[in-house]
Amino acid sequence: MATKSPRKISKHLRTPWPYRPLGPVWHFAALALLLCASGCTTVLSESAKRAAESRNSSDFITDAQIGTSLFSALAQKDTALAMDVNIDVWEQRVLLTGTVADARTRNEVAQSVRADKRVLKVYDEIQIVSAEELARRRASVAKRDANKKEGLERFASDYWIETKITGQLLSTRDVSSVNLRWRSVRNTVYVLGRAQSADEHRKAMEAIRAVDGVAQLKSFVEIKKYP
């Protein structure tokens, strides 16, 4: 009797959840959620993640639209700049992180975000670095994206810090990481989102601080207010 070959498992099913957006990936996923047909795998995946969030539907859609339009504007201005700057949105509050080579560029990015009437608040945490460091950071991103793990320098550890934070928050009891967005830039971690209580926020921050490599932590997480 002929044996059946093992079924191939979809890469989407092998991909570990939770949702931790990184750079443009989240913006395109959000756009796909709005535009893709109901049978699309991306829609099904994003819908499941959305169901676990505390944001209401209107906030989710508006945040996705803001993130997509801001990222598109950056990419049209300068494709390299779109790689240098991270844009995260939660309930129309925008967190800007990443690195640029001068204050003028940083101010231009922040001003363009503030010009969007949908944005309620902007946290400008973009760091200014030397042109040499900026070039090295871009090169490290290219290496990472090509799955080349050799020769990682200090700034390249930001990606691994973010990855370790994902696991740390997943294993922390009474913390819903799906309502948080985090970035590590030069070993400083920035967190955006909403906690259901002050206790949940405290536990999440303690978990992040416990991650090896985190030198500084800045929280822009708001605590949910109950009537």
C-alpha cells in the first residue's frame, strides 16, 4: 500500500503569534486588513489579532489608516528615511522612534506627522546619530533581513531585544501584550499602548526591564479609565 506523503503546513500556521509589529510590516498588514478580500489569509490572521485587542473598531481602522499614510509619505520623501524611522500608532497617538543624522530631518518628520489632523498626540523619540552610525545601522538592517547573523554590532542587538521582550511579555502573567507596541533603539526601549490597570502596566514594565540588554525604558502607555 502506498504511503501518503505528509501534508505541508502553511508557513502562516507555523508563524508564532503574538503580534509584534516591526516597521513597515505592520503598516502593510493593516492596509491589507482594510483592502483584502474576506478569504485572504492575512485578513483572517489580522482579524484574530484584532479580536484580542482593547481598541474599539473605529480606533483600529483609524490607526491603520494613519500608520499607512504616514509611512507612505516617508517612503515617497526618502526610501532610506522610511527604513530609519519607526511609526507606531495607538488610539491616534503616534510614537516616532529610530535614528536620523540631523535635527532638521527629525523636525521635518515630526512636523509632517503633527500636520495630520487625525493625530491626537505625537511622541517624538527619534534619536540623532552621526552619519557614520546611521550608515552602519542601515547596513545591519540589510544583514538582518538577509538572515546573516554574523558580525552583529551593538546597535544590531535592538532587534534581538525586541524579540526577547516578546517572549518575556508572553510569559508574564496578567499582561496582555497585544495592547502594547515596543521598539528598541540603541538599547533604549519605547512602549506605546494601553494597559487595563496600573498593576498590569507595572508588571509589563518590570518584565521589559528584566530583559538583558535593555539600558533604558520609556513608557507612553496609558492606563484604561473606567466609568
